[in-house]
Amino acid sequence: MHERGTNIGWKRNSSFYVKATKYPVITGFLVVGLSALAWVAAKRKK
């Protein structure tokens, strides 16, 4: 017997912060890669 219904309701997706803290190595590689990309783009402009 379902006294109060079976609807689980809305569930929030994980934030980027939670995902980043779950996988610190991947986050580190991503940060280093984006930084290198920004550095190369800045060097090309000059």
C-alpha cells in the first residue's frame, strides 16, 4: 500500500563543483590544458 504516493520528485543534478571535487586529477588536467591554450592564444596575438 502506497500511503503517500510513489512520486520520488525532482532531483537536482550534481554541480560542476561536486564533479570537480570527485575527480581532482581530471580537473587538474583540464585546468592545465585550458591554461596552456589561453597562453598559446595570448602569444599568437602579439
